Amino acid sequence: MASRYSAELTASPTDFHSPDWAFLPAFAKWMRDRQAGDRNGLAIEAIRAASEVFLGVGVYTVLELFFLAGLSPQLTEAEVFGNPSRAARVSTAYEHIYKSLGNSFPMLDGLLAPTTRQRLDYINWLYVYAKDYTKLPVRMAELVDDYVAQTGALSQLPEPWVRYETATVFDVFEPTFLSPSLTLKHNLGHLVFGPELWTAIGGELSDQSDPVTAYFREQGLLNQPTFLRPNHYSPVFLPKSEVRALGLPHRDVYTYRHVKQIWSITPAAENSQGMPDVEDSADLTRIIGTEREHMLFSYIVKKTQKVAIGPLEYCGTGHRVTVGRKTIAVPCYGDPSLSDFYAERDLKGRLLPSATPGQRRPSLGEAGTTELKKQLTAMSASRSRKRALEEDKENEPSQPVKPKKRRMNADQRLALGLQN
């Protein structure tokens, strides 16, 4: 599987921001249609609701998109889409998640049947969702630390502080992740950084005729702050050695709930509001401890029979049963087409404790053996009923189908000599 780091990826063959691509006009129209309404809700929820514009963006994709755009999921719609830099970063990150990649899926006997190891490997594709922590380039980790320190100090103020008017809290944005999109001819780098800084740090300046630039120009908003830390992005794109180096700093992922799960590399800014004179309409509830542990991708895959997220977690995904050198694909647990031998091995494999790396897998033990016998009895009865039902269906005599009476039209009656 290819790396999640865009420094190793080639640009999409379709120039997503070109005049021929339909997203930017639709995106600009969406912002224009909503700019006079109530935009005090979470921006991530506005995006999820706009499925006709942000095709395929759901609960976890929108959080990955916000990581790439360098945005806190706490930001309101007005904070994001009333700002050229942030809106352009959302657009560029959206292009990034639709890049063309040659994915290789774990198939066995024509069935998508990933191993536990392959399912866990999908975590490497995720930046924040259902992760305990994430690795970051050094300069991005510095932005996280600065964000935590600044918002922590501001939370001690006697009155709520306004995020959009606070110049000392910078977005945690790393352009290297979006380098394939930002190096396209029709890029939005002039909106992300501002045209002067974009050219100063080596970016290719587009003709700025795109619909998003036109929208912010007509709104008189092109001079809005970028919320990017000054003197922090030279070079604009980091070399691979600084993105995938061993020993990269780890930063915790924070977990919240508001309607759906929220995962972020920055904590929610307490005692704050997005815009002046308007309180945020969304309260985020922090999730910690055991509840959070049970929400982690690794816990779901290792400790439960539930599905996590991603293309290897669909309900139609099968699994593998290995005996000796032979491995077979099983479409579902308790599959009645399996022999009793493989059905028992399948069940036993699910009940066995996980192996410690470098050691042999432990045995069931007395309690596990008792549970195995109990579940084998129940599974045997269930499989027998399913087989009996299938045999009954096969042995049922076919019933003659009565011809359906149809009314004849005038031409048919005339041809048969029945017309009065």
C-alpha cells in the first residue's frame, strides 16, 4: 500500500482546480448561498451536510480533511468559509483526498479478506481518526505545542476570548502534505499564503481567475488574515527525510463528541468563541479513559468483532482461516458451507488470546475451552438449521405459474376478430 505522506505521491492526473473541473464553481456557489445565513455551527458539520458539493466526505473523512487543511474541528462555518486562506486549504485538502492512487487490496479466492495485520496497517493511512497519537514533522509538532500553550493561557481570561480576532493563535498547517495539489498550475497557494508570501517562498502563482478567488474578491475579503505563523514555511515543502524520518515527534490525539466523534491533534480552545458578539452553537464533550480506549481503531480490530472505518472494514469483508499451509477465505462467521473441521478452527481462532510479538500464541485455557464447547454447540445447531432450510428449498416441487391475464387493446381485439 502506498504511503499517506503526499511528499511521496504524484499529482492527480486531473488538475482539480482547473477551469474545466466542476468542484470550484460548486464550492464558490455553496459559500455564496450560505454567507448571509447562520454560520455559527461547526464547519465540519456544514461540510458533511453538503454532500452534493463535498462528495463522499463523511464522519471520519472530514476530520482527516481538517488535519490536512491545518484546521481545528472546533472552528465554526463562519471562521472557515469567511476566510480565504482557510477555505482554500479546505478545497486543496479535498482535492488531496481524491487523488489517484494504485491501491492493492488483500484479496483471497476472489473475496476481500484482510488479515488482522492488514486491517491494523490501515491506521498508517489515517492522520487522526480513532488514533491514540500521531507522528508529525518537527515544525508541525512545534505548532501544536504553541497552539496548546496559547489557548491554555487565553482560557484563563475572565471573559471568553474571540478566536477570529486573536492573532497569536496559529493554525497547525503543514503544506508538505498537500504538495501535489499546491504544485499544480491552477493552485490556490495565493489564497493559502497570500500572493506575496506565496511567491517569496517559491510557490507558482496562478492567474487567480478561479471561482473561489473571485468570490472572496467580490466580498472584499482578500486581505483577511491567513492564521499561519510568520517565518515558519521556508522551505514551503519539507524533504522526505523530515517527513518520514525515524524518531519523529509524537503528539496526542484529542477525542470529543458532538453529534458524531471528533478526533483532533489540538484540544478544543476553552473559554472561547469563534466570532465577536456570537456564542458558539456547538459544545464539544471531551472523551477520556476507558470510553476513549474502546473507540480506538486498534482496540476495535484487536479486541472486538466490530468493524472500524476504512475500505477494509466493510460489512461484506470476509476473513481468513489458516490450518497448516492452507488458507481459505470465509465470507462470514458460522458459514454453513464450511466443513465442521474448518468451522471449529475458525471459531477457535477467534477465541484464542492475541499473541505477544516474538512469542507463541497462548492456548485457550480451561475457561476458553469451556466457552469454545458452548459456542460450538450453538453454532452446530445454527448451521444444521441453515442446511436443512437450504435442502428444503432445493427439494420443493416447482409450482406451475399461472398465466397473468392481460387486457387486450383495440388493435389486438380487431386482429382477433373480437371488435364489436
